[in-house]
Amino acid sequence: MIKLTTAMLSRASRLAKEATKMSSTLTKAFVERYGVEYSEVDCDWLIDDLDYGMGNGHLTLEQADKWMTDAGHPPLKEKKNVTQ
């Protein structure tokens, strides 16, 4: 049996707070890169990895690009600064 402790509760609370902050930052980055939030895309692999921790703990940008592209949302073209 696992004994519930204050340390366990405090750690879970801290991790949840960190995850919430990271999720907000990650969502903004996805919108900037792909034009949509990852949660709006039919890509279970990505959602399972980022929202439920079901991946291997190492998701690369190349893999995210592939999954988003496969789901119909490739990276947006980068805007180049044009100096006149």
C-alpha cells in the first residue's frame, strides 16, 4: 500500500503548476509554428505524449513537425525581415 504524505501532495502540486505553465508556453509556440494548437489537430500520438506523458520523454522538433505535417499542418513558412 502507498502511504499518502504531505511531501507527495506538495510534489504533485508543484509538478502540476509547472506543467500548466509549460502547456501555456507550448500552446503559444505551436500556434506560432503551425498556425494551430496541437490539441486542435487529429494527432493522437502528439496529444498522448504532451498531455498524458505516454511518450518516451524525448520528443524532437523533427518528430513534432512530421506528426503535424501528417495531420495536415506543416510548419508555417518563416517570415523574413525585409529591409528597405
